[in-house]
Amino acid sequence: MTDAPGTTDPGTNERRSPLDEVHRAAGASFTDFAGWQMPVRYSSDLAEHHAVREHAGLFDLSHMGEIVVVGPEASDALDYALAGKLSAIVEGQAKYSLLLGRDGGVIDDLVIYRTGPDRYMVVANAANRHVVAEELRARTAPFEADVFDESDDIALVALQGPDALEVLQQTPGFGIEGPGNDEEDFVAALAALKYYRAIAATWEGAPVLVARTGYTGEDGFELYVAPERAKALWEALQETGGPRVVPCGLASRDTLRLEAGMPLYGHELSRDILPVQAGLGRVVALTKDGDFVGRAAIEQGPAEGAPVLVGLTADGRRAPRAGYEVYDGEGDDARKVGEITSGALSPTLGHPVAMAFVAPDLAEVGSSLFVDVRGTRVAASVTALPFYKRDA
């Protein structure tokens, strides 16, 4: 049985992806993610991580939320509702932004696509889908704009890695929406597509939004398609790519995004953290006209001494993990100065990497700190993010 997004298993009340049948046939291991049963791995986390860095990985992200804002005042509505200036992006462009509380804390981080003159698609984290939709409805109410949660009508497949462009260009059945609609036009448009841009395409005659976006630090694409077409599209990408395309679970996606220094909601971002503390001050458009939710708190800034996000690297094989404490020294008199938010033994770099919130006076690159790893103080150095950056 293939379930559409948003449907549930009547026995467990768990949500299943439209690709659930494909994952189980491939021998995937599953984990609960915001109420969804999603593949955590197929073979090994290490092999899947390396596949994305070296060739291409295929991810099912159908648990993500897609919320459409449409209407004559959609641009003004989103300028008020979100931290960024969404009216400034053009049709076919995407923008990373934040949904802030009135206290300046982060309710969710989002990617917003402008899919028409008066139409935007807001992509939210799975755990925050409903609160994002509710907040957008409340915040856009004074404007001539409507909000629709279309998450259950959209599946999301991501193809990430240095071979992603070639594989997608070689996959038969794609075209550009509109007159002509031939594969040659699609291949050319895909080659010209810039980062954080999207094109309205078709696959086997059905609409698909093809975006050059991702969460791995590699070149890649995210494909938004109707749930009933997701299985056939997944299989076509695998068949075209052959051994170059490896199905990947959420575990490898986490180490990939960590190496790329990308924040994860619930770890580096939360309602208790202001964007500037997480290194995202640039995402907040304080120069835009008019008010937006959270503006006053952002202008006031965090309290004196509030922790800030840093990267940490260490030698050896003992990796810091989320929740581990950070100290300013090795001895018993050392002061606790922070906490790890994400950490792993980097598959690409071969040594431990982590992100942590620490006291601002210890956030300078090169500062020496210690992480309590199961009772042992492990030396770590503050390092500039990202840990990994692909060759241009």
C-alpha cells in the first residue's frame, strides 16, 4: 500500500510517506520524525554520506510542510509575517527566512519560493508545519492574501551531490511548463539555473517544481511533485543514475548539514534563541520599510552575555554530541561556558566537529575549550563555520 502524505497507519497513528513502499523494499531502517516514519538509513550512514559528497544521494523529504500564500497583497503580508524582505525576490527565486516570535525567538526557519506574481510557497520543518500555517494565517489576516496548507498534496524528493545536475539532465520525461515542453529546453534551463532559483517544469506531463536548493553543502536539486507521481520519479532518477545515485536516510543528511554549518531547528534554533546569536543576523531585514513581527525585540538585541553559536573541532575519534557540556578548562575548577547543539565524527574530514552555544567572550576563532565527553574533558578549538565547503 502506498500512502499519501498526511495519511496515517490506523494501527499506529503514524504518518507514512508516499515513498514508504519503496523504502521498505530497499531495506531501509526507519525512525519517528515529527510523527512520520521516515528512512534513517538504507546501508550505512558513512556510505550514504560519502555518496553525496562524491556522486549523488537521493532523499525523501515528503514530511516537510508546504504552505501557500496567495493574493494581491501576498508580498506585503509576508514582509510583515517574516524576518526577510520577501517582496524583493522575483518569480522563480527562493529565499531563506525566519518566522519570529514577538520576543525575537525563532519559531521556525523556512525556505520561501516565489512561484507567481502574487503567489509564494513557504516550506516549513515537519514538526512546525501546523504552527507555521496558523501563524501565517493570523499574521496575514489584515492583508488581501489567503493561506493554504498544501503539505498533503505535495511530495518532496531531493537529489544532492556533484553528479546531481548530470543525472537530472539525463532523466527522461522532463520538460519546461508551457508551449514546447521539450527535454532540450529543460536541459538548458537546468544548466542555467542558479542557486536558490526554481523552474516550473513537468515530468511525464505532470507539474514539478525543480529548485536548486538543498541542505547538504553540495550542489543539488529539490523536486516538488504530486504524491502519486513520487514513486515513479524516484525510480526514474535511480534508474538513470545507476550506481551514482544512492538512496540516503536522515542520518546522513544530518552529518552532511553539520559539516556545511547549517542549523537544525530544535538544536541550533529555538524560541529561546535570537537570530544574531545563531549567526543569522543577516537574515533579518531591518532595512525594510514598516514593521514585522519580532522587530522591536530584534532591534533591542539579546541580553548582555547571551551565548552565541560557534563551530568546534577536536582531534581523535571521540565526538561531542548534543547536550554535552563545554568548559573553559580541563581541571575541576573549570567553568561551564556552553553546551553542544550538534556534533559528530565528520565522515569527510575524519575528525570530530560540533556546533555549540558558548559565552561570547570565548567565541573568537582559535579559542581553546573543553567538552565533557562521557566524563572525559576533550580539548576543542573554536573554528569558523562551515567546516566543509565544496569546490566551486
